Amino acid sequence: MNQPLAYVHPGAKIAKNVVIEPFAMIHNNVEIGEGTWIGSNVTIMEGARIGKNCNIFPGSVISAPPQDLKYKGEDTTTEIGDYTTIRECVTINRGTTDRYKTQVGSNCLIMAYCHIAHDCIVSDGCIFSNNSTLAGHVVVGKNVVMAGMVAVHQFVSIGHHAFVTGGALVRKDVPPFVKAAREPLSFVGVNSVGLRRNGFSTEKVREIQDIYRILYQKNYNNTQAVQILEAEMEATEERDEILEFIRASKRGIMKGYFNHS
């Protein structure tokens, strides 16, 4: 149902049961899945691919060109999954030639005034509280929670099921399953509450805690800790995910709180 005061470009592909409120603007080369609600004064620009049953609140701008001086108008996209809610005044920029897309998964909640820059990959089930911002090329794992006013440096990775406290400056990679807090940002424990909410057993949470004791509380460097984990800890999906994250980290993982000089 399109309101007469909304503008929808003839080249946009709008599915059934999409509601577009007055004063919204839908540009060319946009696709919107069925059941999605587009609030008043939302602007959806070229390259947007929005899934089913999403809710996009007033003032948001989706798929604007990236704020990157190297961008020369290449054909790139912003892809948003199903059942994702984007609250007021959120900005999500489309990709550059790095990934050719910016992606936000399904079942996410992106609260008011958040910014997701070009070439970011945000996985399913994430919650970003108000005013949290991702610089370009950031990768966020599934079920990550960021409290308000988190600022993430470009090219940082945040692992699955991590929790980042409010007001944090994220300059280093945040491994899976952890809580990150303090300044400089540090490991302050395993995200046990979030893990249990997502179906992890008490035994599995304890296993993850044992892994991070070796990484952060035994005074080993990362290379030593990885060797010990491989030699002494049973191979499980979670152990291997943590090890792979550490090996793949290009910026280096955040330190433990007591490891900062």
C-alpha cells in the first residue's frame, strides 16, 4: 500500500503487502520484500535490497553512496535480511569495490542514530543500541550485542556472541563469546548471559571460560596460548572457532585488562 504522498521510482521492485508511508522516497534499482513497512521520511537509494517483514523507521537513509573518496559510482548494493528492524535516523551506506556490498543480516535490531558504513558485514541476530557506529569494512558475527555509543574502527572484526559495553572504542578485534569493556577495550569475561539466552549449556559456557583463562589469565602470549589450547583442550566447534578467529585476525585481538602496560 503506497501512500500518494510517497515517491516510488518506476524501476523499483516492491513486493506485495509492502506499506510505504507518506513522504518516503524509493529510488531506482531498489528491491523490497513482502510485508516490509517503510516509515515516513525514509529514503531508500539505489542498490538497496531489503528483505521480508522488515520495519524501517522515519528519518533512516538506506544505501546512500559510501563516504569514501575512492568511490567513483560503481554499481554496489546494500543488502538487508528478513525481519530486521531499523529505527529512526539510521544510515547504512552501500559498498565499494572492496566487497561491492554492505550487508545486514536477518532478525537484527539497529536502534536510532546508528551508522553502518560501506562494506560492513553484520550477521544475523545482532542488536546495536543507539548511536553505535561502524567504520568501513567491519565484520560483525551473529548475535553480537553492542551497547550505546560504541565506535568501531575500520577493518575490525567482532566474533559471534560477543558483547561490547556502552561508549567503547573498538580498535582491535573482539574474539567470539566474550564481554569487552573498559578503556582501552579489554577482555572482562565470557558473555555467559548472552550465551545462555542463545541456548548454550552450562557445560559449554564453562568450556569457553576455560579457553579464555588460558588466553587471558595465564600470562601466555597469543602464540603460546594457541599452542596450549591445541595440545590440551578437546577439539570442539567453539574451541576451533576461537582459534581460527585469532589466527585470522589482522589487527590483533584485544588484550586482557591486566595485560595493558
